[in-house]
Amino acid sequence: MTFINARVNKPDGVRFIETVISDQNGPFSISQIRNIENEQRTVYTQADDIAVYVYFASGNANSDTSTTVTLGLPIKTRL
């Protein structure tokens, strides 16, 4: 938290909400990740408060190969 607060201009501070999701096994498709977000995400950007949803998967993407891996993907934006 100190790392973030030292680098952003947010006078009211920064708040983190962590949720542990029961173990999900990959490989994952984009639609599976979307479904997990739809089921688990509880906070969205409103007015001048930004919300960022990050899901760390315990598996790989179903599009990974022996020479390529997916490190992350944007899923959706809701305004």
C-alpha cells in the first residue's frame, strides 16, 4: 500500500479489496474468465473513483502453446 500511495495523487487514499476465490483449474477461455469476473466482482468505477479488477489464475489460457503463454488480457470496461 505504501508503494502505491507514494506514487499516486489520491488525497483520500487508495483502498484494496482482496477476495480469495476457490481454486479454479485451467486452461481458461476468455469467456470462462469473464464469467468468473461477473460472479466475483463487486466494485466498479463510479464518479471520480476508479476500480480495477485483477484475477490471478492458477492455470493457463486455452490458447497457450509450447512456445507462447498468456500473461494477461483485458476483459471488459464498464462505464
